[in-house]
Amino acid sequence: MAALHHPDIDDIELVYVLAALGHPARLQIARALADGVERYCGEIMPDVPKSSMTHHWRALRESGVIRQRRAGRKLYLTLRRDELDALFPGLLDIVLTEPVGTR
Amino acid sequence: MAALHHPDIDDIELVYVLAALGHPARLQIARALADGVERYCGEIMPDVPKSSMTHHWRALRESGVIRQRRAGRKLYLTLRRDELDALFPGLLDIVLTEPVGTR
């Protein structure tokens, strides 16, 4: 199985973080991880077929928003909150507390 | 010529603002308008063919990030800064002061 690539903190760019968060499903995922607890994929979006989520996990991972870790057949996710807060202070506080679809 | 549609402030959604800003060209446009001064399209991205920018103007306008106004053959742009600051306090301060490509 291919290793999961995660950008180093120095390679995380604001514009791609915005792009990753600029989709309803991905913003929902980031909000579900906002408390810093690691969760597995099926916990976060249980009603969405796995195949349609693969693209979103990758967009979040490759932009530096989340970390993914394989354990057995499950993929576990965490938000890279400390790193993102260090890079873009205040951004996640604004973005993750704003309810989706009602501003 | 079709009227330019601009969403009302109550219809502006965070996720689509993030999506609009989550592209290098569009983030550059928003930053070029950050001072609140109205500019015409050709002033902001003079080296980019007009045809390739049309999509970006629309993405910024339809998400509520900018206003466009036709005057003769020119399209003038302003950032909807006051409205966005009221809806998402602090967001533009973070996003528009961060240099593109270097975090």
C-alpha cells in the first residue's frame, strides 16, 4: 500500500488550505475534527459512500489540513490544528466555528 | 448585456468564500483590492488574457467576495470588504495579508 504523503509544515500554503476547506463536505470534516480528537473516516461521514470521500480525504491531506494514519483496514484522521494555528493564527477559529450553510 | 448578479449579504456563505479565495489568481485579485479602492480588471492582472480571467471574476462575484460594475467597455471591481468583515470578522485580515506562495 502506498505511503500517505503529508506536506511538511513549511510547505503548507494558505491558498491551498482555503481551497481544501472551500467545499461543504471538506469543511464538515474539518469541523468534525476541530476538537483535536483522532477519528476514523467512517465515524465522520457515515452516510457517504467511501468511494466519494477518497478525493476529499486526499485534498485535505495534501493541502496540510489533516493527517491520515492507516491502522488495519481503517484510516484515522486528525486535524493539523497546532501547525495551522502557528502558520495562520486565528484562521481555524473563524472557519471551524462558522455553521455551514448559514454563514 | 446581462445584468451582473451579486448575492445579497444574507446569501453569502463562508464555504463559497473560501472556495473563491482558494485559487492563486483569485487570491491575488482579492489582495489587489484589499485597500478598498475600485479598480478595473485590466489594472489588476494586466498580463493575463481577458478570456482566462472571466471565470475568476465570476467565481469571486457569485460567492460575494467582489462587486463588478460595467462602465463603457470596462468592468470595475471592488472588494465587499465591509460586508465580509461583518459576516466573518477577522477572516480577510488573515487571508489578504498572507503572502501568496510563502504561506
